Amino acid sequence: MTGASDLDVVVVCEINVDIVVSGLDGPPVFGAERVVDEVVLAAGGSGLLTATGLADLGLRVGVCGLLGDDPFGRFMLDHLDRHGIDRRGVVVDAAERTGSSVMLSTSRDRAILTHTGAMARFTHEQIDFDLIRHARHLHLSSHFLQAGIRRAVPHLLAQARAHGLGTSADTGHDPDERWDVADLLPGLDIFLPNEVEAQAITGTATPEAALARLALQVPLAVVKCGAAGAMAARGSEQVRLPGFAVRAVDTTGAGDAFDAGFLAAWLGGTDLERAVRWGNACGALTAAQVGGTGALSLAAMQAMLARA
């Protein structure tokens, strides 16, 4: 397992399982039974999927999070070990139940039903700061679901920066529809929302307007637009690139895979346009398969990039 002093990225994240139901062409109907293409038990949690993507792209990755001592928790520990992710920052508590999400997925979109379980009770005191201070970069996921660390986020980001780490976050959706990120944005170097999240956070009507407003608040803002690609702004520099054409099977984790590709490129010292291209390629690879992990490798990404 990777040593703490050698990590590229530590992801402070929710860790849960996804039960992915694919092959739907519309919402399920109560009182009726439908046959679907597939039901898959897979690794879940936005940040955990990003961590897995980063590891599969060759970065040295650790995670901090909370699991129950239950079958879902053991499934996730095995997943971390198989992908070579440092899990010393993972707390296992027999009093907790590992979080889970049922993903009802179509080729166009998905509906998510989540039992937050342990992810909502992960606290600032349980974060392994020794793991963080010896990494290069800190990524924070699912700001709205990780209720147990919300109040400590400014302190967490300030500590990371004080030790020379870069910082990034992907909020995910806000189930309460409040979209308050006042405690998050000031501590970030990179912000990675999708277009729905970006518009809700900024109160704007278009992704372009959302990006312009976010670029005034964080050094580097990225807005993910699904199959349409992504756009990014850093000061006066702006990039917009289309997505890669693939047959979408399941969009679960595509945005998280984008985060992995973008961060892998950016931490490797590349320019903004190439980082967006890496993100788009990783998002497309993940959308072309069921589940949010397992599609990424440097070879697969390079093959996707070569198609453009």
C-alpha cells in the first residue's frame, strides 16, 4: 500500500455502494414489475469514484471516510485494496451502517435514491490530517451530503493550504436545494460542478453565465456539461471543448471520472485545454459502461484522445 509521504492526492469523501439498475427507458411504475438489462453492485460515492479514477490513471491516492462494519463496508474496503488506494484514513465503526445508493439509470440520465448512513456522520475529528499533510493535493466531494464535516470545511481547506497542498471540490447535488457554498469556495483552487449545480449555485440561467460568475470567486472554475463537453476559466483564459461521441450506457460516475482525468492532467503540469480534454475523455469512457469505475486507464484514455 502506498506510503503517506508519497501520495499525490487525498480525497475526503463519502464511501458507499451503488446498486445500479440499467436498461430503463423511463421511470419505474409502482404496482408493476419490469425486466431490466442489469443490476450491478458497484463502488459508489462521488469522491470515491474520483479517487478510483485517479488511481487507475497512475496517481498515488489516499482516501478519508467512514464505513460501517458490514457487508457493504467490506465490499468497499476490498475495492480500495484492489485499486491500490491507501485506506489508512478510512474509519470502520461497528455502530454505523455503510451508505448506499440505488441508481436508476437510462442512457440519458439517472435517478438516485440514497441512504446516507455513515457518510453523513463522518466528522472533522475522524479525518486523518497526517495523511493529508503529506500529500500534494486535497479533493473534497459531496459537500452537501457530508453533513458531519460541513462546519469544519474552511478549517480543513486552510490546513491543507498551510501545508502547501492544492485544493479542489465537486459539490454534487444539494438534496435540500439550498446550494450554499459560502463556506467552501474561498478555500478552493479548483471548483468542478456540473452545469445544473453551477447554475443553481450562482443563480444564473446558462452554463456560460455560471462559469463567468464562478471564475470571479475561485482561481480555476470548470463547468461540466455532460455529452456536450466542458468549459473552464482561469482568470482571462477560457476553454470550451465538446465531449467525445460514445454510446452512453450508464452516466453514473461520468462527472467523477471527468474530475479524475482533469486533476490527473492538471497535477501533471499540463495546460488548461489538455486538462479539459482528459476530463472529457474519462467522462466518456465511464458513460459507455455500467457503473462508475473500471473504465479508466492511461491506455484507454489515450485511445479515446486519439479519436479526436
